[in-house]
Amino acid sequence: MTWFNVLLNKDKENMGKKEYILIRNFAVLFIMGILLDWFFPFRGIVWKVAFVLLSLYVGLFKEKGKLPCEKAVLVFAFFNLLHFFISFLRVTPHISVIGGILFALLSLSLFTCLSQKGVMTEEFFRIIVIIFLIAAVLHFNHSRLMRIEKLGASEDSDVTVNASVVFLMMLPMLFFINNKIQKWSVLLVCIYFIVLSAKRGNILASIIPILLFIRMELKDSKHSFAKTLLVIIAIIGVSIITYNWMTNNFYLMHRIEVTQEGDSNGRDIIYRNCWNAWVNSDNVFTYLFGYGFDGTIKHPQIHKYAHNDWLEILVDYGLLGIFLYLLVFFSFFVQIHRLSDYKSKVILASSVFIWFMKTLYSMGYTEHFLSITMICIGTVLGQYKNSENKDLNLIQDKEN
């Protein structure tokens, strides 16, 4: 009878795992749908709604015992949603923006739960990183052609391509792959497209994660001279190739040169207008709660998104919004310190750094593809929760 119970429990466990594997695969499919939205006969909103509903289902009904950083992200997400509905009293807000916010932020609890259920494995990352890489290349080339067409330039023209953000968001995935050839090859492809895009912010945001990746590789190989030598050769090779790509990209070199001369591509004007709109409002309510959802778009002195999370939030939601967003990053900082596993610390630090950098030169919390980095963040958090539960069970067993 005991063996029957064991087999029955094993059967239930396998059936439960199949359910979460299915959820995981659908989640990846929906992200892929956004990456390749032009390929399908229906609009991208189908993928967005499906992913948000899936994230809500898992977050509300499947995951229990959320960590403080998860709660902070969810509070900020629903704070945005509340403002979105309130804004209907005065204007018609952009549905695509709230869609992006929910897509990005709700994915954290989704992937944390999937990690807890044991379906975010090394084999999964080994396969999915290749699938994402192929989709990212197709997405990049399509975005580049659309950009050239919009500018009325020739096909061989040099343009800035924002789509390189996908390669940036993929970088933390490298830490989950054990195959050396695969991880270094994927790194090289990501670097190539980040450099090719000439997006200065994405290049800067990639530096720390790449350096942490290199340090991790050296740390893992320190007990073997042959492995250390191979890692050093790989580092030198990637460094030389990257240097050649950068120096031979004259468009990128020109953008770096004009940046040094003070050209911020008009961001300084946008930033100044956003700051002045908030600080000169002469209204205590606006100081505390802002102008509401899409406040930068509706404000007569701005009419543009801030290209900076902090200024966007300041104008839209005031000091209360800034406090909630700061709380998100503070809770992640605390979580990094709580992790005992060095590799988990590095993965979480790299992922949060990429997100934070995006807040400074672009938009982070409205970015759909932040969900790709959330895969890595959620995997680390799920593993941490499992280890905490395991330790708690051991303590209880000892007490009994």
C-alpha cells in the first residue's frame, strides 16, 4: 500500500509538472509572438492580452508566498493600472502603454512560479536561448528595414535600431547555460547586434553584465589550468572582435563623438521640459500625484514620452510614483544581499542592472522585452524560495 501511495504521488507530481511545462511553453510562445508580430495575420495585441492573462492566472491562483521584491513590482504594476482607469475621466489613454507595463511587470511572478515548479531547467535555457536568438535577429532586421523605410533612406544606410534591446535583455540567460561553446557564441552574436544598432544606451548597459559573465567564467575555471587558459583565450578573442566591430562602425563612432561634444539627441530638451512641468506646476497635488497616466503626452509643454522612467513617473505620478518605483529597486537590492549562492547573486545583479540602466536613457517598465530578463530574475527568485522552503522543512523535521 505504501508503494502504491508513492507511485500515486509520483504520478500526480509528473502531471503537475506537465501543466507548468505547458504554461512555460505558452509564455515563451507569446513573447515570440511579440518579437515576430509582423509575421502573423493578426495584430500583436492578441499576444499581449494572452500573455497578461496567463501571468495573472499564475500570479493569482498558482503562486503562493510572494517575496517582497515581487510584491513591490506588483504594487507598482497595479498602481499604473489604477491611474490608467482614472485617466478615462479626462482623456483617452494609450492602451498599448498599459499593455506594455503589464506585459513586463506581471511576468515576474509568472516565471518565479514556474521556477519553483522546477521547469526552468538548464536544458530549457540551452534550447530557448537559441530560439530567442533567431527570433531576435529576425526582429532586428525587420525593425531596421522599417526604420530605413520611415526615414526614406537607402537599404545600406546606417541607422540607430532600438531592437537591439532584445539582445541586451538576453545577456543574463548566458549564466544558465553550461555549454561553453554555446554561451560564448551567443555572447558574440549579442555583442555584434548591440554594436551594430549604434544604440549608445544599450552598449553602456551591456558592459557590466558582460564583465560579470567574464568574471563568473574565470571563477568557474580557476581549479583547472586548461579551462582557465581557454577562458582567457575566449576573452581575448571576443575583446579583439568587439573592438574591430566598434572601430569599423563609423556611424557608431560618429555618435560617440557627438555625444562627447554634448549632443544628447534632443533628450536634454525633453528632460528639461519634464522637470519644469513638474517643478513649476505650483500645485501640491501635482507634486505628490503628478498629472496622471500619459501626463507627459498630454502636457502642453512636452507632448512626448520622457525617455527616462524617473522623469516620466515624476510627471505622471509625482513623488508617490517615484517612491513606489524606488521601492522596487530597493527590494531587489535587499534580495541580492539575501542570496547565499554567488551565481544567483550575479544573475540577479546583472538583470536588475540592465533594467535600471534602461530607466535612465529610455523606458524600462513599459518595455515588453523586459519580460525576457524577467525570465532570469524569476528563475533565481523561484530557486531561492525553494531553498528557503527546504531549509524551513529541515528545521521543522529536527524540531519534531
